[in-house]
Amino acid sequence: GENVEQHPSTLSVQEGDSAVIKCTYSDSASNYFPWYKQELGKGPQLIIDIRSNVGEKKDQRIAVTLNKTAKHFSLHITETQPEDSAVYFCAAKPTGNQFYFGTGTSLTVIP
Amino acid sequence: DGGITQSPKYLFRKEGQNVTLSCEQNLNHDAMYWYRQDPGQGLRLIYYSQIVNDFQKGDIAEGYSVSREKKESFPLTVTSAQKNPTAFYLCASSIAPYQPQHFGDGTRLSIL
């Protein structure tokens, strides 16, 4: 099955700096890549997603890039704010009905 | 407000006991999922259902059972056969398999 690796596992940035989280996947058939934000004691919330026919997608301070050849995709958060502190998960969806998740990145934004 | 409701928020299981976690959605989604989340790990799929009265095992189905008698409801039973049930359980739904999943706020299950 698909294998998704996510790095780094923890990330601390100063408020206002940028944060980048990277994921790699193994199954070249994967064609949908969502990113989720999970706050303590809550369920993950979709923040942005990208499909394999697109190389980059942006939504205000958040962007996702996809390199299909290298099989990796990244989440970019600019002008970070303390409320961006959370655990972020990437996921990949190959053929079939199952999503495969990375192990999460705990982001801390230091005021 | 449309969404997914999981209950209870916290649940305790005694040895040899089966417990059932509730998941209800009013989003009119066809697909529903159950995940297990352990510290430092990603979400692992337990079961999923694409339509009423149909469900498939995920990667870690052993010791769990589900039913899908109504579109809105997808309860998960953690049986006594699950020897390490302590975890955070998340229910999700999506309008179709290739569409984003919406998650509930989880149930934390612990052993007494």
C-alpha cells in the first residue's frame, strides 16, 4: 500500500516567519493530497488540498506545492501567527477508497 | 449547523467488556470512516463504509466491528478481542471517496 512520510515531526518558528512541512509518498497512482490541522482534543480540519493535475495551490497565507516526479508535496505557511500552533497532517489518496496519513508535525509559533 | 458528532468524548472500558462509540453526521455524506490515532502516529484506518449496509475493513480492523444501518450513523464497537484499545478514535465522512473528509472531535478511550 501507499507509504507517506512527513518531516519534521516538530517545528518551532518565530511569529511572522514562514513554516514549511514536507511529505513524500510512494504510490505514483496517488492523485489527491489534503492537509489537515489538528488542535488539542479536536478532530483534524481540512486546511488545503491539491490534486495531481495542479502543481501549486494558494489560500491566503497557506500554500501547497506538489512535485509528482519526485513524489513529494509541501505545506507552506507564511507570516505565522500563534493561532497557527497545532499538529499538521498530510495525506495521500491512491486508487481505492483509503487515505494514507503522515505521522504529523507539531508546529509551535513563538510570539 | 452541519457536521459530525461523536459521543461520548471520553470512555472507559473494563476488562472483557465491549464498548460502542457513536458517530452521527448530518452532511448527507455517503462515505464514513473510523480511524485510530496513537501518540506520534498518523491516523490508521479501522473500517470504512461507502453506502448503507456495506462496509470494508481497513488496515487495523482486528478487534473492532461496525454497522451501517442508516446513512447518518456509523457506530464502532471495540470488542474485548482488542487487547490494546487505549487511543483517540476519530470518525470522518466524505461526500465521495475522492472528496475531502470531514472529521468529528473524537472519542478518547481508556482502560480501567
